Amino acid sequence: MANPVAAEDGPSHRYPWLFSIQQKIDNLSPVSNWSIWKVPDSLRTVNDDAYNPHIISIGPLHAGQKKLQSMEVHKLYYMRSLLQRTPDSHETLKSSAEAIKGFDEMVRACYAEPIHWDSSELAEILLVDGCLMLELFIRYSEVDLRVQDDPLFYSPWIILTLQRDLALLENQIPFFVLERLYSQVVESSTIGQSLPSLPELALGFFKSFLYINDENFRIMRRPYPHLLDLIHNCYLPPELSRRSIGEWVSMQRATSLNEAGIVFRKGTTRTLFDLRFRNGALEIPPLLIHDSTVSLFQNLIAYEQISRGTAKYITSYFAFMSHLVYDGRDAELLESKGIIENDMSGWKDVSVLFNDMCKQVVVQDFYYTELCQDLNSNFRTQWANYKATLRKTYFRSPWATVSVMAVCVLLSLAVIQTVYTVLSYYPKH
């Protein structure tokens, strides 16, 4: 059989479909550069809404959606406001547009999904969205007073929803795009010298949304692929590298552990995921469950599931909690201890939420292996002690055993006699 590719007139003439395949192959970006993915369908089937923007699209994946069009005019207002902070807004716009368009190949390489926008359209999306984000961060900071006339700041709900949407995995743009805009536009503006670094400015916007103490806002000297990765870094404990990583270990639910004598306490550590078991007490820092934070954690879990080399700490935490909070009784126990603060609208039982969090999730590099082993060991020891106490108190000799059994038989007979006596008052008809 002849080789169609080796034909004299070439594959594009005799086999046009091969030319199409060749184009697709040539347009593939290196897998190692991917940092922004679409959420897998397996995760979306559990809670599709958690991964979709509610009011704003950022980047190319959700651009153009009709339900998000109302924010497009606000993007332009914000872009104009940011450019007007510079000495020459027209020249700044021109130079910024040229710089962003020059990133076309690098930007496309960051997305696992092919981008259907052409180079000019993609540059416009990145430029407008990037300027919106920077202006939003500036207005949210303490150094800017323009929020007094900003309709987006009239309602706390809008800001909370913007925080939610900007933290979605599919709503990310490469961080180097923001860095270039920050250096070309913001640092040359009238307030450029009074602003912190871009990572600090961005985290300042998310601070109230993340429910993290100030000391957890760590700015590491490394490149961030996007905002979600920057947020992910804030949740990792400082001693992460020293914590042992192992395989998933099953464990008992909270009520069973409590019945075995294990005490639950609200932790006082500064890190949300710093769980500790000492002196028979499991210490868990308080976790506020809110509609928007659920979306945040599910996107962080999705990011950990897909991203190579990313610490799976948040996945480990919710895998642990999903087994600890098996049903409503476990949730009530932890809520009574102040460990879980349920602020979900329409959710009475957060155990359903915890269990849904880890559906279709693969648990690898489990960070709580040692903790689960300690809890299981203590659980077995406590029940062994209870059995020993029972044997010592009630079954210390054969005659004591016979006495206990005799009492049980007499009680059973007494119950049966009582039942028959009651039934005798209701003759059959």
C-alpha cells in the first residue's frame, strides 16, 4: 500500500484531511507549560455551579457568554480609569496593547484547551480583563477613594461575587500578563509608588474572602502561574515540607471517636489545615462554610487534581473531613464545639457538603496519614480499655458471669410477663 504522505503531489493535495491533522499537531502547546485547565466533567457532575462564573468572565474560556455581558461595560470604565492614572493614557494603551499581543504564543501555551480567539481578539480580552483586575485591586486597597462613586462597591454581595469569580480555575489569565500591565501602567501612575507589590495588592483584595490570618499571606519568591495558585499558596502551612506524606488511611467518624473518649477542641493555630491530636484531644481550627468559600475550595481541589507538582494539602484536608463528618450527627458535634461555622444558605446538614467535596476526587500524597493512624490506634486502645473494665467489673469470676446472665434472663422474663399482662386487657374481637 502506498504511503499517502510520501506521494509526489503531497498530502495536502491528495489527502486534504491530513493537512488538517498536521495543522492541529503543529498548533499543540507543550504539555509542561499548561497551568490553566477546564474542570473535568467528572468533577462538574457533582456541583457544576461551583466552577462557573456568576457575574464576570476573566480570560478566554468564558469570554462572550451572554449571561456575563452586563459586566463588559464596567470593564471598559475600569480600564479607562486605570489608564487615566498615567501621564499619557493613549501612549500607555498603545504600548500595553503591543506588549500583550506579543505574548500570544506564551499565553496560548498556558491553556490546556485550544483557544478559538485570534491573536487580536485574545490580546483585547487579556488587556481589558487585566486592566479591570488591577483597577479593582487598587480601588479595594486603602490608598484609593474612588470607591465612593463606584456602583460595584455599593453592595457587599457584588464584591463577594467578584472575589468568587476571580478565584475560579477557568477564570484565570497568566500572571505574567498582569505583571507586565502592572509594570507598564500602575508603576508609572500617580499612585504607583504608594502601592505594594502585585501579589500583595491582589491578596489584599481576597483577604476577607479567604478567612486567613495575616501571617498566612506569605509572598514567596517564585513565579505564580495565576491568581488561584497565589491563593493556594496562602493556605499551605509553613511546615508543609516537613510533614510526612503517605497513603490514604480510613478512620472513624467524629461521633464514634467521641464515644471512645476522644475529645474535640477548636484549634487555635494560625493555619486552617493544621490539625493536631495530643493528650487524647483532636484540635481542629474553625472552618467557616459559606456559599462562596465552597466554590473556592472546590476550585482549589480541582487545581490540585490536575496540576502537576502542586501540593495536595486541600484535597487531603477535605478527604479527612469527609470521613470525620459522615452524617448530620457528626456535623452537629463539630458545630457544637465551634469547629464548623455553617453560614450556608439553604444547607442544614454540612455533612452532605463535605461528602460531595471529595466525590470523583483521587486522594494522593495524603498529608494526614500519621494523624489518622494515631486516631485509629487511640480508638482501638480506648475500646480495649472499656472491654477490660467491663470484664473486670462484671465478669471477674465464673460465678459473677453466671449471676449477670441470670439477671439478664430474669429481666427478659419480667418484660415478657408485662407484655402479656397488658395484652390481656385488649381481648380479640
